[in-house]
Amino acid sequence: MISMPRTQLTVALNEDLSQVSLYFIYFAMALYTVAFLAYVWHLSQASSTLKAVRKGASRIERGAFILLVFASAFHGIGVILRGVAASRVPWANMYEFSITGTFLVVAIYLVSWFFVRDIRILAVFLSGFVLLVLGIATTVFYVEVKSLMPALQSYWLVIHVTVAILATGFFNIASAASIAYLMKGSNLVQTSKLRGFALTRRILGLFPDMTKLEKLAYRFNIIGFILWTFTLIAGAIWAERAWHRYWGWDTKEVWTFIIWTIYAGYLHANATRGWSGKRSAWLAVIGFCAIIFNFTIVNLFFKGLHVYSGLK
Amino acid sequence: MDSSRPSDHVSNAPTEPNSSGVNSPELGLVGWLRWIWRLLTSMRTALILLLLLAAAAIPGSVYPQRSADPNGVTSYFQQNPELAKVLDGLQLFDVYSSVWFSSIYILLFVSLIGCVVPRAIVHAKAMASTPPATPKVMARMPAYQLVDAKKSVRAAVVERAANLLKRERYRVVVDGDSVSAERGYLRETGNLIFHLSLIGVLVAVGFGGAYSYSGQRLLVEGDTFVNNLAGYDSFSPGAFFNENNLTPFSMKLDKFEIAFDNNVNHKANAGTPIDFRATVSTKSSPTAPAQTTLIRVNEPLELPTAKVYLTGNGYAPVLAFSDKPCKNLNGGVRVIEGPFSYQGAVPYLPQDANYTSLGVIKLPDAKPNQYGVLSFFYPTAGKLPTGALTSVYPAAISPQSSLLTLNVYAGDLGLDSGIPSNVFSLATHGLKQLSGGKTGVKPIQLLVKGNAENLPNNMGCVAFTDLKRFASLDIDYNPGQGWVLLFALLSLAGLVLSLLVPRRRVWVKRVDDGFEVAALARGDDPALNRIVQEIAQELSSKKKKKDKDD
């Protein structure tokens, strides 16, 4: 159980501290914005036809990376303060899930940055995505710190949700690799004579080759799939305790199942001739779209037991 | 597709049916069956069935499902009766037990069995046999290195490679000038465990569901539930459920408490429930001693033959109705006098987060005419801008803050027709409303318990004598769920092995000027090149060390 004295009627909520947390998130967003622009700048410089311009690009990339590290530090502090303000784990509603989830995506990226060279170029996708999610979280999903409803008062909140967030993080990075892969392999991008496509081609030239991108996506997706399988099982164990059945086709359970099935399809596609490559990359992108759909549309508009957005 | 291959092996072109076979009469029944079986057990079919399954699951999240949300289905039928009939014909309110959903997953599992069983046999044979022979052209392997080496190194390289690979837990065969080694059999073992466990999950879900039951019972504080079919408000048994399997335990709801956040400084938070606690006394049999336990939302009561879960709660005002008018005492106080046409706790269903609650009382025994009552209870009454009453806090913030209102409806309640009716709703159609709403007669308002008030038209007296709470309890039994969990965890373990254990073959071969190292992986293996480099380095450098030692 989340520590909660049984007789006490109020929970230690600190609304001032949650404001401070929000300022940290805002500041992190500002830094992510600059980092994102710097990465865009880097891509435009590195893809230049002039050698002198290309030379300066790596310095910009280094600067952007430092910005990203600082942004993630502020982001992390914001997440921790939110947890302290609510005196519990900071992922009990959509706002908190968004800030914690994006922080973990960045953390996974930063850790992988040291081990997987090919991942570095994906920073522009990553910082852009994180910025977008944080923007929506602070404007649409924002709710004041709240005490935990009884159904969420369980250690499974820590296990089930953390692993779900981690899985989402891995799928997220994999989807970035798959999108780059599909763009590289797109006939339109590769053959069009329009000027914009020429630039896109030069930018895509900076990305690892298609084989590497495919492998990168695969490696992140298998970790994501293992974690997602665990999320599903942990969710069923928790549902058995909180909702009196381990599986009841609640809308959120349905979508967790759909996502699992799509990624299972992705793994099979990778081993099926005619399906590996582009089609499996599409499946990975569709799988990630289903995750986003599950988190936004299903949470907000579908009727079900997982009504934890905290929004009215 | 070649089903004897591991799933992570890029397969060859699918075995297309003989193009002349489709309309060839010689194919015959056996040929057709074989063709269907091959088609069904191919990886491509499995993939398409998986994607179909994902797509087929979507409507179940769009339309209300009888299993998860029966009330949603009912209201869908009321709002769109024509469309609902069509959707129901397509089984869109029972997606997960529908013919089309079931056929997809049954086909998928048949395909899975057809794929996994031959693979298990192939894998068993591979486990028993030796690694495959060294390829003639090593340089064709995806990871390859040619190392120049002195004669002394070359002389020992085969033996040392064999020892090195054995230490690294490869299965090793020495064949003249070369060593052939293979490792990672667990990858395929894990893959088979994963798929076989999924079959286990399906079977356990099926059997567990068939022997399971799930029943609901609403208990007002002080009430006792006895575990037999009559004790349930609603009951859904599995296909093989036998009434005799219900053990005769009993359970009394001693008290039900809710903790709300009562800190008014938390603007967004005041009034949110923090804890629900049902204290129950259970007896495993009528003669057994009673045991007191606490049921909370994430802490069901675990009995040997069932689990009891807390799923809902609300207020249950204790009301008394009499056909005689209230008796006036000194000081304007009114009291009710028996005999009572109704007396007892009435569970009021909460309508919002602040427990604005709706109760229905039917009085078929009232004299001279029967009547029904629609009643609202506001734990802390307040007014909306429209003037309508609402509850502003889920509990009574002061003894005077609660309010109970009653609207009386006269007429035939339809209880004698023999058609079962919902105790929580009053079909007001055909009844005449006597108070509240548009009647012009103010609804009867009862503040706090202890009050009594006259009914309109001299119909009698009503009194609010006490306030209790009720708890909705779910009593569930599912003998399969432990097995489901076991197989689910096994499949997870199998999945981890099948995705993360590298399966690779390594060969070392002595050639004229040195030796060759090559490796081949099944599936994606990020370490393949590194492994070849390391082995090459190890085999040439160790000798150098030895030279120095000499």
C-alpha cells in the first residue's frame, strides 16, 4: 500500500510546491525548444552542400546535446517536486503520466546515447515529440495535485505504471527510427524533383543507413514488447485485486491488448518474407500511434474503468 | 512457409499452392486439406490473423459491451433502438464472445499449434545433434575475419579454439582443420515456451471461466449475506457451475466508513474519497465462530472458496411510512405512529461525486391506495444557480446540512402483474405525481434524521429515522486464475529468452597463412562482429603471451 495512515482524513498535499514543479517544467520546455531548434539548425548545417558549413555543424550538435541534458535535469526536478507535492508517485493522472513519461523517454535516450551511436541523430524527433507532449500536458491535461483515489492506492501503481511508461519510451524511440527508415525508403522523397525534397534527402543522408535504422527500431521494439507484456500481466494482477476480475475487456484493457497484438504482428513480420522492411516499419509506427491513441482518445473520450485523467 | 524455422529466421518464399492445383481434380480431399493446413500454419497467415485480431478488438472499445457495461447496452437500445438491433445482429455488443472474434482467435491458435508442434520436434532433434559442418567458403558468412598467424599459432589454433568456445558454453565439434560451434539453443526453447504457454493461458481462461461464478450483493450496515443463490442480487455463473459448490459461508456488514479529504484549503481536492472501509464478520459455516475483517478497494476478503470485493457504496436512509397522519407533539415536533406500510433502510444510488443520491420506495401495501416515492438525499444540500437542489459535499458537514426530499406518485405500481421490476427505478408513466416537480406542491423535505412529515392528500406520514450506509460487494470465484497467471509468467519468461538470448554459430578454420573466424546468427545479433573480433584476437594474442612466458 501507498503509505497512508488509516485514520488521517487529509493527505499532505502541497499546492505551492506543485506550482514550483510546474515552473521547472515550463523552464525545461523552454530549454527543449532551444535544443529542438538547435538540432534543426544542426541538421540544416550538416546537410549543407558547402564543406565549410558542414564543419561547424558538429559544434552545434554538441551545444544542442548540452541543452538537452540541462532540459532533462530541470524536467527531472519538476517531476520529483510534483511527486513530493502530492506525497506519492507522480503518475496518477494524465498530466503526471505525461511529464514522467517524457522524462523517461529522454532518460532512455540519454543513456542509450552513450552505447548506440546510431541513435544520436534521432534527437530532433525526440526533442520535438517531448516538447509537443509537454505542451499538451501543461495546457490541456493540467490538474492540481490530488490525493490518490482508493482504486489507485496500491503498490501496483508503482510497478504497472512505471513499466508501462518505460515500454512507451522504448516504443517511442523505435518509432522515430522507423519513421526515418520509411522516409529514407520512400519513393516520393527519393525521386521527387521539388526543392524541398532535395533538402530532405540531404538531411536524411545524415541518418544511419536503412539497415541500421531497421535494426535500431527492432532492438528498441523488442525491449518495449517485453516491457509491454509485463505491463499487461501486472495490470491483470492488479485488476484482479481492484476490480474483482483479472481481465474484463475494459476499454483500456482492449487497447493494451490491441497494441500488444500489433507489436506481436511486427515481430512476426520481421521474420516473414515480403513483410520485413517497409511493412514491418509501418506496423511499428501504427503500434506507436495506437499507444498515443490509447493514452489520449481512449483516456478522454471512451467509457471505462481507467478514468484517471483527473479532468472534468 | 517453412514452419520448422525459428520465427526470427527470415524465411524463404512461401510454399505457394501448385498453380494448377486449384482447379485440378487430382488434388483430392487429402490434397485440399494439406493445402489448407499449410496455408493456415504459415507465418504469413499467423501474421495476418494477429492483425485481424487487433482490428476485430476495436469495436469492443467503441460500443458498450454486455460483459463490461450492461447498462451502457441498455441505454444504447433506448437511444437508438433501430441501430442497436442491427449492431446486436452483428454481435457488436458481445464482441469478445462473437462468432467472428472467436473464429479469428481459434484459427490463430490452430495456426500456432500447427507451427509450434513441428518446430518443437525439429528443436528436440537439433538439441540432440551436433553443430552443422563448417562452411566451405567462410568469407560468405555475415561476420568474418582472416587472421595471419605464425606456424606455431596455426598448429594449436583448432584445439585452442575448441577449448575457448567450450568455455563460452558453445556446443563444439572438431572436424579436422576446423571447429564448428553453436550456442543459444535457449532462444528457440524460449520461443516454444512462449507459444505453448499462450495455449496454456487460453485453456486456463476457458476452464477457469467455465467453473467460475461472479455474484453481486448490496448490503446495508447490519445486514447479513448468506452464500446461496437466493442471497445474490445478481449472479452470473460459468457454463459448468454447480449450485452445490457454493459453500455456506455468511457475511455481515458491521459498518462501512469513508474517509474524505476534509481539508478545505485543497480547493481541487476537498471531498475526494481517500479510503473506503467495510468491516465485515464472516462465518465459514453457520456453526463456525465469526471472524471480523476489513475489506478495502485493493484489499478483497479472501475466503477459501471465494473472494469478496468492495465495488460500490452509498447512503441508505432508514425510512418509515404510515397510513396515519403524523402525531403533533408539544413544540411543533411531529412523530410517526404505526402500523407502518413500510419501514427499513433504502439504498440510495449516488448520482454524482458529492453523493446526490436517488432512492425509490414502492408501497404496494399502503391503504387505501398504493403509491410510490422518488426520493433524493443530499448529504450537504446546496443550490445550483438554477435553483435546483444539489449536494455540495459527499458527507454531512453539520448535523443540519443534510436534506431528504420525497416526490409522491399515486397509482398502480404494477407490482401485481408478475413482471419483475427494477427496485431502483420507478416507472412514473401512468402514475400521478402528487408533490414536487410541476405539481405546484412542494416536495416533502426532511432535514436530518428524526424528522417526520405529512404526505400530501392526507395519505399518511413519513419519517426519516436513521442514516446508514450500504456497500456493494462482488463475490467471485475463479479456479483458473492461478493457472492463467502461471502460464502468463511462463510466456513472459519464454519471450525474454527468445528475444534476448543470441543464437549463433561460430567456425574457426586453419588455412594456409593463418586462420579464419566466421559467425552466423539467427535473427538480429548486435554482437556478432564483436564476437568474431574477440575470438580472433584471443586466438592470436594468447599465443604471444605464451611466447613471452617461454
